[in-house]
Amino acid sequence: MLVLVAPGQGAQKPGLLTPWLELPGVADRIAQWSAATGLDLVRYGTEADADEIRDTAVAQPLLVAASLVSAGALLDGREVTEVAGAVAGHSVGELAAAATAGVLSDADAMTLVTARGRAMAEAAAVTDTGMSAVVGGEPDAVVAHLEKLGLTAANINGGGQIVAAGTAAQLAALTEDKPEKARVIPLKVAGAFHTSHMAPAVDAMAAAVEDVTVHDPVLPYVSNLDGAVVDDGQQVVRRLVGQVSASVRWDLCTETFQKMGVTALIEVCPGGTLTGLAKRGLPGVRTLALKTPDDLDAARELIAEHTQTA
């Protein structure tokens, strides 16, 4: 069984759209999304530097656009149910996963991610906040240590990685007072995502989803909230709204993949982060990261090996 996953914020890289724009129809799709979102996604995806695309209001739509384009190229007209046994996304990647599962249209996913990115950027501007990766240590002890410092375990990713989020002062204290046997790596993000600091963005997302058409997923959708498989579209959307200020439990998603008997994992563009976590958390599972169209043939070979309908 193969699971298709979409990465979250921080995975973006300069020029990530450049090779995909050479595929038939992709430039037109990106142009349509640019017009709808008010963002020049072509420029951001081809010419902008790392600092420019780090802006939350830019990074999130750009990531979802790249994920949807690469997923579409991988499917190449086939139904997702012919290719994958489940889908999931990390943080903002959940919007790409929801669209791939048929819960949202691609256009609605792009509208929602634009609203999400702007609202989270505005919420982040209120207080000087940020995030740091904590690598190593015993997970429960790490979480307790973060709570002692007033920080939130915003991403519990498994594989010995937890992302702490909070104010600049709290993160500075973490750098001075690390959990036992752990390293602390400051992340270049613009706010404390998936914490109470994002409460205003939850309201903005709730308003934005009122205008979208929602369908039930056509295949199992694994939620960041608790690793549960969600088969009701309205429930998926409610979780997308609440997840803005709730911790990402990728560790629980990984546990669900294990219980489902996943044997292969493909991460859509810009792939790399989730395949890296899978190599540590899903031993024996074949992984492939889609970075450019040059990876499509290998991805299709992997699909053929791990799906009965391929």
C-alpha cells in the first residue's frame, strides 16, 4: 500500500516551480491561481530568493501550488484511488492532501491557503515569536521541558524531532536550557505556528471555508490532529480550521501508516522533509521525494510495485 504525502512550510526552495512549468498545462494553471490569489506565483516560484519566499503569506500558497502541480503530473489523468491507498499532509500540506483526496477543488484549496497564509502572517506580527527544532532526547521529557519554559510542542514529528514554538524570550531560554541529550536548532520561520498565538488566524480560516464546496474524501485521509483516518469531508474541513492553532502530530500519522500496512511513501514537490522522517519512523518502507519532473518515472515505478491497480 502506498501513501501520498504533502510537505509543510519550511520545505520551499527558490526555483521550485521552474522545471514543472515546462510540463503541458502547468503554466496556465499557475497563471489562473496567481490571478485568483493576487500573488505572482510564477515569479515567486522561479525568481524569488529564499528570504522572499520565507514570508508566510507567500510560502504557504507557493507550497500548495507546487504540491498540487506535482501530484497532478504524477496522476497524469488517473484517479488518485488507482495510485494511492491514503493521503496526508504536514501542516499547510493538509490543504494539498485534502484537494488530492477530492475534499476540495484545487481552486478552493488555493483560495483557502491564501487566506490561511495571510492570516497567520498577520497573527505572527502581533508578538515576536518563532520556532526551534529540538532533536534528540526522550520525547515525553522534551515536551515536559518545553512546557516548563512556557513553550508549545507545535510539531511532534517522530524520529526524535519535536518543534518548539513560543516567544523570542522563551526560545532564547530554551537555547540556554536544553532538554537532556537534545540539540536545539532555531528555525527560519516568521511566527509560533500551531500555538495559541495563531488564534486570530483560526477565525479567519473559519470565515474562509464558508464559501467552499466540500466533498467526502475518495480515499483515507490521515489527519494531523491525532493521526485519525477521516472519511467525512466536513470533518476534514473543521480539522483544517482548528489545526492552525493545534499541534501537528506527524508522529501519530506515522503510527497510522504503520497500522494501515503502508509499504511505500511518495512525497510530492517540494519533497524531502517527510521522506526523511519516514526513513527514521517507517523502517522498511520505500520512500521517494518528488522534486522535479525527472523524478516522475521512478515514482510511477514505485506505484506499480506497491499498488494492485497500477
